[in-house]
Amino acid sequence: MAKNIYFLYEPNTGHYLRGVFADTKPANSTELEPTGLVDAVFNTDTNKWEGTSIADEMAKAEKLAATSVDPNQKQLAVITQVVMKQLAQHTADIAQLKAQLKGGN
């Protein structure tokens, strides 16, 4: 006998558990696959899987990554600013010393 695939969900919350192969449909399962959803929940009233789409979840993660700053990156930026200020000051000091040498002071 050919086995079918069924998608089990938790009976109280509807959260997706796993897919199983079985000859007969198990309790708290559906033949509808929760494809493309993150944290899928089966709604028995509408007989549909609900949840956040993978595309929406990825967009949310990208937005969060863009707004969050790595502490090491922040520290590196501060150190770079300090070094650049020191470099600018040293460059000005060298130019002043060269001018003094040329002028004989």
C-alpha cells in the first residue's frame, strides 16, 4: 500500500511538528504542506497554514542587521577617528618643521 505524507501539528496550538509517511491520516495532521512559512501554525477553522513568509522573515532580519551595530565595529570606528586626527596633526607638525628648516629658524 502506498504511503502518503502528512504534516502533523500540535493539537492545542496548531504549531507545525513534522511531516510523516503513513497509510492513514494521523490525528492532528493535514495533507497541506506548510511550505514557505516560518513558525507555521495550522488554523483548523480555515484549514490553512498561517505564519510569516520566509521572504518577510529575511527582510526583517536584513533590516535588523542594518540597524544593529557591532560593538567591535563601533570601537574600531572610534580608534580610526583618533588615529586620523593624530595623523593630521603630525602631518601639520612636519610641514611646520620643514618650513622652519627652509626659513632658517
